[in-house]
Amino acid sequence: MSAHGSPIPMTAHRSGPLSGVAQVPGDKSISHRALILGALAVGETRITGLLEGQDVLDTAEAMRAFGARVTRHGDGEWTVQGVGVGGFAEPAQVIDCGNSGTGVRLVMGAMATTPICATFTGDASLNKRPMGRVTDPLALFGARAAGRDGGRLPMTIVGAVDPVPVRYALPVASAQVKSAVLLAGLNAPGETLVIEAEATRDHTERMLRGFGANVRVEDTEEGRVITLTGRPELTGQTVAVPRDPSSAAFPVCAALIVPGSHITVPGVSRNPTRDGLYATLLEMGADIRFENIREEGGEPVADLHVRYSPDLSGVETPPGRAASMIDEFPILSVVAAVSKGKTVMRGVSELRVKESDRIDAMARGLEACGVRVEEDDDTLIVHGMDAVPGGAVTQSRLDHRIAMSFLVLGMVAQAPISVDDAGPIATSFPVFEPLMTGLGAALSRDSGGGR
């Protein structure tokens, strides 16, 4: 069932051409960070374009629990009155982070070097996800964690009384872990260093600088080294959240594969650490133009013009690109299913520990729809076909991106494709259904069209 209610079955039927302007929501990663850094700053932070999906709303509620005053003023317009670095108060209740792995891991980092205690939980999906990858480096600062077997939620974090700075080399490419360590380093004396072999999304580094922290980034023989000077006084800022490239991926990919489509998606982030899907689509022969390139809120953005592309061809994505498109592999596998030849996605083991095992979820769902796939721990191969049979009821597994991906596939399949529960879509893309139907997609909330 959905994280916050009963299941919402949804069916996608073969659609006519998509057209119009897709006003996708604000970037989820940046929205989380704006709320957290606003809470750690002195003074008022004003945020426009905040994603009001459930994941971000849960982070806003967490910041209130730690003592910040967080206020919604209108559609996407919020203010945060911060408590300063080290100023978090001990929450009176358990912090429920819903479905958000980003939210819980970043908030754990933000409170880990303050001498308070907090207990975290989430929905059924989040409570299955491993937290040791965050609690292990936080222990180096002096924080202590106690959770369920396997380092899973519910979990209590006891913040360090006398935190020390750390030097930490990421064992896997993870912006969540990197960000948690940097946020913990804010209230530790001296310099905290994070070393990553592969560059991951750099929103935290950019935003920390914007709030007044001293952050240096160097490329060395060890990898990319991020150095943060601890105990700065962060100052409240005005943050304009650009539109989320991970959310934009769904209308973009739908327009590429639904015959006759032509859409515009304005103001999408073109952050180079988030751009892997778009680079891959261009290699496949996608007709995507990037116009009005500019900077908003410290992030590069552009307007995307997307046309139906009938001659898409399969490609091989290199492992080094995986971190820049880790959330987009599910929808890429849908595009691959209707492309010529096979698409080989390498370096995708991180998908095994997202909201669901996304490799298994996409493989089983594609097979149910008549698509041939191959997989191992770190690779997903999709064999394209002229026409996808469809006619299946696919399992979303409480994963918003799995649900949206199969609904996009249903727009071009020969028979309708259903998802057992589209409710999780609200965690990241609450306007997905009206946005897609407004472009011309044939979606229905009945469950009878799948098979």
C-alpha cells in the first residue's frame, strides 16, 4: 500500500501525441537541502519553487521538530527561521521521514554533531533500507546509533558531545552519504574532508557556499576531495529551486517515444552532476534542444524542447556515468524497450538499495510486459522491440519512479499497463497525473485496463 494511505491503482493506455508545456515540480534534492541549511542558518531563509511532495514535507516537519520555524506562504513559497549551526533542540517525538532516504540520511548528518538524541522511522520501504553507510562515518565524529538488525530503521542517533573533524573516503558513490558527512562537519572544529572516487551530485557543496560556509573542491590522485571548515556562521538566504531533472525525465521520455509528440519543459536544472540521462538520450538519437541557458539559485538551468524520436538506438552507459543518472535508470529502461538493439546499463548496483530493488523491479515488470531483459548485480540489459505487448499489472513496490516508469511505457504499449499502486508518486511528483493528462496522456485510476 502507499506510504500515506490505501493503494491507488492506475492504468496507462496507448496515447495520442503529447503536446504543451510541462511545468514539472522543483528539484527534490535541492528542496531538502534548502530546508535543512535554512534551519542551520542564522536569520530567515526564503525559498521559492520548493517541491511540495511528501518527501520534502516530511523534511520540513523534521526541521520544525528540531526547533526551526518553517512556514508555508503559498505555492512553493516558504520561509525558515533558523537556529544556527549546533542549535538544534532535542525533538519531543519520533522523526518520521516517510519514504525519503535522502531526507533521513541528511537529517541524521545535520544533528549528529549536536549533543541531542533523536529517533528516526519511515514507511515500510524506508525501514528496509540500510543506514549503516551513513551511521558508520557519523560514528567517526563521535555519534552513536542503535537500530534494527542490519542497521535499519527505526533507529536512534545520539549526537556527539565533543565532535571531532573527520577524513572520509566514500566506499560507494553516494551524494546522500557525502552530504550527511558534510552536514555533520558543520558543527565539528577544524576541517572535515570527504573523498569521492566518482563525482556525485554537488548540490550540498554549492548550497553550503551560498549560505556562507568555506568549502573547497579539488581533483587529486585520490579522487575528488571536498574540504569543509567547521563551525561557520551560516546566514539565511533566498533560494530559488530549479525544476527537477529527475521529474522532468518522465514527460521528456514520454514525448520521445509517443509518436507525434512535441513538448517544452521550462527551467530544468542542467547541473553536470545530474545530467547523465540527457547525455545518454542524445547518444541514442533523441531530439532534445536546450534553450535559454541561464543560472538560477546557483544552478545552471535551461528550457527543454523535446520531439518524438522514431529512430532511437540502444547504447551502453559506462559505469562512471551511473552516479549522474542513478534515479533515471528505470525510465531509461522504458526508452530502451522501444529502441533499436539493446541498451546495456553498467555500474547500477546502487539501484539494488534504493526505494526498492529497482533492477529487479524493472526487470520483472518489463518481462511481464513482453520485453526481454538480462541482469546481474551491477548490470541491466534491455532488448528493444518494435512494439511492446504490454497488458500487465506491474508492481510499484512503494517506489515512485517504478510506478511512473511503467505508466510511461503504457502510453506506447499495444495493450494497457497498470501499476498496483501509484500512491508513492506523491513523494516526489505530486502533480504527475494532471501534468501528464494535460499533455495528452491517457491515464485512468481504474485497475481494470491492465489485463
